Amino acid sequence: MSAVTGFIFLIPLLILVLAAVAAIGVFVYRDAKARGLSAAAWTICAVLLPGFVGLALYLVARTGRSALKCPNCGRRVEKTFV
């Protein structure tokens, strides 16, 4: 197997990894923004920390923060609200 052939097999893997990182970034940004967290900071954390550590940290940090909003006033509604 030549070096060129080996490189050609790595291109789809690289594209797949970059697509996964982009999808994680988009998810974290949108979800953090909806929950009132610092969207840019959490996105950078989730994308740059290796091995999905940033995503795991974000998923732990977002617990207890609701993405629900009151239809009348637009304020964030907590999960315990009745």
C-alpha cells in the first residue's frame, strides 16, 4: 500500500471527525443559548477539549437549567414550577 492510498483512506475519517465536532458545537451552542448559559464559552469548551470531555462537562453543567419559557412573559421556567 502506497502512502497516497493510505492518505485517501484517512480523508473520509477526517471528514467524519470534523462533522462530529461541528455537530457537537452546534448542539451545545443552541442548547446553551436556550438555557441562558454562556453559549460561546460552552461551545469552545465542548469543541476544544479532547475525547468528548467538554461535551460531558456541558451536559453535567446544564442539568437543573430549563429551556422552557413562559408564553406570557418570556422568562425562563424552572422544572419545579407548577
